[in-house]
Amino acid sequence: MKKVVAGVVTAAILALLVIISSVSIVKTGEIGIVTRFGAVQNRVLSEGINFKIPFIERVHKLDCKIQKKEISNGSASKDLQDVGIDVAINYCISVEQAPTLYKTVGKNYESTILIPSITDAIKSVTAQYTAEELITKRAEVADTMLDAFNKKLNSKGITIVSSNIIDLQFSEAFNTAIEEKQVAQ
């Protein structure tokens, strides 16, 4: 009798473990990337309760909400002035391209793809404008940067929703020259 009870309890515990390990909960704003024996599957799990094959499949969660990143970068303007530029971007991961992004880059996509692409685009855009134009055409520069960011990142599964130029810093000599020009006028 005791062996039967022990067997039933053991079977119930094993069944409970199998049921628990076959359920994956994906939170709001996340997606689940399914891997089977380490290989990324094309199946993406949406928020809520999802089922997977226990002990064979794993679910890796990626945040698909809009995220903010601030990047400081040194660059040069068209007239070869040193420019320090601080940019804030809002970005999100494309749900459709998330499995490919996870497969090719992993969870460290921010340091591997995002920041280097943004830095390169900032340098290329600031080189198209003079130092004066960077100040007077700030909105146009920000729009040009947004287009450049998306050209570099959309194909990789990252969409830049918005970008803002937070601050522009110029060399002390340039600031002095502008101040002297204003005083002379």
C-alpha cells in the first residue's frame, strides 16, 4: 500500500514538473524566441501563457517596447570644426525580424549593432553641415540623422522611432570666435 502511494506521489510530482516546464510566460512588451536544442526556431511567442516542448525547447525573451539610449559622440563638421554631440534615440525591435536578430547577434545587439551604427551615422551626418548650420538647422540635422539611423538599422530588425539632439559642444576657440563676431556686430 505504501509503495502504491509513493508511486502515485512520485508520478504526480513528475507530471507536475513536466507541466510546469512546458509553460512559458511572456510579459507584456516582450516576445519569446524559441530555441530547440540551441537552434533558433522561426516561431515567435507573443505575450501571455505559451506552451513549449519540455526539456527540448527554451524561450529567450526580448524586450520589444520602445527603449531610450543616449549617445555622446565626437565628430567634425563640414568646415572641420570639432563638434561634441549628444543624441537621444528611441528605438524598438521589429517583432518579425527578432528571431534573425537573436540568431545573428544575440541579446547584446545594443553594443554590437546599435551603438556602432548610430555613432557612424552621426559622424556622416555632421560632416554634411558646417558648424553654424548644425546650430541654425538643428531640426533638419535631427531629421537627417533619423533617416540615416533607420537606413543602417531597419534591415537588422531595429527601428529608430525618434531622435533628438540634446547638446552640441564646440571647441573653445570656435566659441570665442562666435562671441567676438557677436560683439563686433
